Amino acid sequence: MATTYNIYKNDGLGGPVDYGTIVATTSSLSYVGSALPLNSDTTFAVRTYDTVSGLEDANTDCRVRIVVDGSGNDVTNRPNAPIGVTARLLAAGGLRVEWAYSPAGQAGAPTQFKVWATPGGSVNYAAAPDATVAYRAGRLQYSATVPGLTGGSPYSVGVRASNASGDEANAIAVGITPDSTAPSAPTGLAGSATY
């Protein structure tokens, strides 16, 4: 028996592995392919092949997924995006941001969530976050408070999950505009003593 290894891959767009097309064959226990394109989601798979009998194993377990972002960074283990982001105003220019996180199908768990409240129509994710919240395994609901918003100015609010592989890159944002007018003073109050 002479053993080699057949290498297969998907379309580079996150699709299923194409086991009908061999990308490479090697007798080594490693494989180095060509550079992966930017913004790609590639899965490689390996199957053992016996050159004498012509038989190949049918495993679907020996595989590796590599995700590359638009800058050429390996972002394979970035966490899922937060879901259900909402924002509500608090007294004195404060903001409460709430979201949920589902670990289902995640490549890597987050270590924290970053929260931005950027003046204007879009979130500036390049700026330092306005708040960070630690991830806790098993916890689904999270919140953060951001102080110091200016009344009458619109803000865009965004939340991203983060770990050692970087921030996930969702573009979900909510808009909010703090009220610039204080409420009117109460009038016509009357009181009476009670015993």
C-alpha cells in the first residue's frame, strides 16, 4: 500500500467543499497552497488515498476553514456579531445600549464587547470605544451606559464583539438624538396638610 493525501477545497465564498475536484495530492503531512484572495472564506479538506487499490477514505472531518478579510488578515476565529442592538436615552445626556449575543456556530468566543456612540450618521469604529463590556459564557443579554451626549445632536450607536483575532465586522447601527430641551417646570401645584 502506498499512501498519499488528496486535498480538496470549497469555492472560497463559504460554500461546501467540492469533493469532486482534487486541488493537490501530496505524500507529505503538510500542504502549502497559493495565497488566499482577500474577502474569502475557504475550507480545505484532506482524504487519504491508496495508490495501489485506488481507494480513498470518505471522511468529512479532516478539514480547516480560513477566513481572510479585505486587508489580508486571518479573521477565522472572530466571534459572532451582537444581535438586537437597541439604545435609549437616560437623564443628563446618558445613553443605555442593550444587545444580545448567541454563541451558536461561532468560530471563536468573544472576550469583550465594544460600544461606540458617534456624533453624526455613521459609527466611527476606528475611534476608541465609548464603553467595553466583558463577555461571560452562558450569558445572552448585555448592556452598557455611555455618558456625555450632546442634546439635539444625532448619534450613531454600534456594538461589536471582540477577541484576540480582532473585532467582528458587523455594520449594524442604531441612530438616536438626545432631546435638547429640558421639560417644562410643573405649574399649578397645590398642597394640603394631613394628620
